[in-house]
Amino acid sequence: MVFPYFKKLAKYVPMPEDIMDKAMIQYHSDRNARIDFEVRILPDEEEYHCEDIGRTYQGIFVKKKVLFEGEIMEYRISELEDGKWVLKKEGSVSCDAASAAGDSESRFACLNEMSLCLSLKDEEGLKKRMREYLTKNAAAEELFPLM
């Protein structure tokens, strides 16, 4: 079970990259509630589309999604009440590249840093990040070959 507050615990306890690399949304409801979760990723998507949101615990729903630098995930959560869908929560989350990349050695953090260097026109920083990404990718392929 993973909850959004786990990211705050990273100051005190080492957290897996799988948790730190994702934006998370949490919604509380009745344990038997039927939930409809709609999402769109800006700036690329204009229309909302439905996605699954996992029931992490009784009445607690959590959505985890990898977002890159500059992306914003807008969401709407509706509940089925008396046969009708009622909008209960809406909002947005964005990539927090600074905190996600802080001490992270993940390939997602490298990609975010490359994007940041590109937007800042930092050619040397971009080259360095690209080398790091290729090295990490090659190491992952060598250590964990596809079966």
C-alpha cells in the first residue's frame, strides 16, 4: 500500500524511486463507493478520459502517475449517488522536478533534468545529463535483461 504522504517521509527514511517519481492523488469516500476518475495531461491533452483509480484501503483511493517537467495532470473525481454521477473533487497536480530529482538517481529524474537544461539552453548540463541517462539505461539493461 502506497499513500501520498510517503513522499514527505523521504526526509527521514529512504524511499524507493517508484514512490518518489510519481505524482499522487488521494480520495476518501465510503468503503463501498463507486468512483469515476477522469484525467487529462496538459499541455498535450485537451479532453478528459477515464482511468482506473486503485482502492488502496477501505474507502481510500490513490492514483499514481509519472509526470515529467512541464506536465500538469488535471483530474475530476465523481461518485455514483442514487444512480447519478456527482462531481466530488477536482484539481491538478504537476511534476515537482526539484523534489523528485533532489537526491534521486532514477532515469525519470535524469529525463526531467534534461528537459530543464533544454529549456534553460544549458548545453553542457544537457550533455552531462544525457550521458548519465545512457549510462543508467545501459546498466539497467545489463543487470536486468529481458527474458
